Amino acid sequence: KKMKMNLTQAARDELTRLDKGNTLFRLKVVNFSWSGVRFSIVIDEERDGDSKFEMEGYTFVISNAIYETFKRFSVDYIPAGLRRGFDIKGYPENENEEFGC
């Protein structure tokens, strides 16, 4: 399976800080709201019903249920403030907006 993901330098820096060599990063849904789906990245293990993919030297897992809807992601990291953490946007495969991967 092919996943597309744009990682900003800030996101790469934080993933590198968290990576212990063979770390699996799970891309998961945090909640649904009127403004869309909120995602997060957590350290986890691979489970039944997951897809696994490599991106820029990092290994990610995502549930097949999420993967069926979202095939492209943009990932940033906000280092301080109320929105501190990964800022992730998911895009359905059929969405026709420019995406430079």
C-alpha cells in the first residue's frame, strides 16, 4: 500500500527526537468535529488490521479503516503554546488539491 506524507522539518526533528531506532509511529484519529478529523502520532506496536509504511526513514502504522479514507497526510510539529504537538491534516485520495510529495 502506498501512503503519501509531507513532513515539515519541525516534524522530522520531533520524530527523530522520539525515535529509538526501531520505533513504530501510529497515525491515529483523536476526534471528529465540525472542522474535520483530528489526528495524532503516538509510539505504538503493529496490530492486526494495520498498514505499515516507511517515510523518510521513519516507520508508521495506520489502521486499515483510516487508510481506506485517508491516503495523504501533511505533518507539522508545533513546539510551544496551546497547540503544542503534531499538527496533522489528512486528505482523501480523491480530493483534487495540489499535494507535493
